[in-house]
Amino acid sequence: MTPADDALLEQRLGYKFVRPELLHDALTHSSAVPEMRASQGESVNAKAAVNNERLEFLGDAVLELLTSEYLLEAFPDWTEGQLSKSRARLVNAHSLEAAARRLHLGDHLRLGRGEEKTGGREKQTLLADAFEAVLAAIYLDAGLAAAREVLRHALFEQALEEAGERMAESDRKSALQELLQSRGQVPAEYRVVGESGPDHQKIFKIEVWVNGSRVASAEGGTKKEAEQRAARKALTVLALAK
């Protein structure tokens, strides 16, 4: 399979490379390098065929830093334990693979014939590693600000909207409870104010009330999901009002 045009990936990333060779390297798996060098001839400079392993190494560090920064700003009242747990869930292989698939990163990978035949474009490890390598390429091309913006829409926002256990959903209500306790206030009250949709596809609307005032509201496919989203919004509102 011929890799897709890198320009399509730039559109999905919302970022245009000044040095496109960085993106090329980030998408080149080690299995492709021998064949690339052979096709280019023995006289080609070794740098003309570089795999993405070094970029992956750097991308891991950039990801850790920016994820920590994002969580500190988004959840100012979370404990170190809550922050660490959520960071681990954001940067694990499953989360990075999901982000890579949203970007159709597998279509752009440069693989050796052997890796191609064994389904390399669909392998979790290759996709997660490529995502980190692309992040590093953006960082080297334009710095932390550009990498931060790409991560925000490619990883953080989607991860925060996922239901279930990911991103420490239960900690949002706990964090709100801890914030209110620290201010000497009574616990938050969650009220169901609306239901819509058929029984198999219900949408619940929940409001969060604190000291007799409505602080935030949100919707979700279950009451628990709506409560967690509402608690997240309430945390932001109360933090800004502090």
C-alpha cells in the first residue's frame, strides 16, 4: 500500500509543517528504512532514510509535559494522585492509538513489505509510537505552543468526553466535593431536570446546585455520565469565581 499524501494529515492535524521532512521521518517505521535506502542507492546520505524511533523518544517527553500542564490547568483542585491517575490514562497506548486512528495515521505510515503484510498499519504499538513521533516533529518544527494546540484537539478534548472509567470520571464529583469542603460549603446537589429520546437511547440533563444556586448543567447518555460532565463544568465555574 502506498502511504497517503502527508498534506491530508496536515489538514487533520490543523498544522502545516515548515520542515516537511520532519513529518516524513515521524511517519517512517524502522522496517521501511532498508528498502528506502536500497531504492535510493548506496550513494544516498544516510539521513535521507531515518526512522521515527528518536522522534518517538522525544515525543514521549513532550506528551508527558503537556499532559501534566493541561491537567493542572483544567482541574486546579485535583490532588497529585488524581492528576497522576488521569495522566496515565491519557498517555497510555490505548488512548494514543485512539488518537492516531482519529487522524487516520495508519494510512500515512511508511512500512517495510514484511510489516505491511502483517498488518502494521493497524497495530496499536506502531500507531501509538507514530503519534508520539508526529508530536515531536511538530515540537521541533514550531515549539511547544503548536504541539500544545494539536494535542488539545487531537487527544485531550476527545478523551475528556469519553464515558466510563477513562480519564478518572469518578474523580470529577470527588474533586467538586473536596473543593466545597475546603471552602466550608455543603455538598453539591445533582438534579435531573430533563429526559429525552427513546428508552434505548435516553439523554439525561443534570444540574449541579450549590448553596441553593444552580452552578452548571450537562447532558449524558446515563445519569452518571451527565453528573460527571456537570461536575466538571461546576469545577471550572467555581475555580473562576474563587
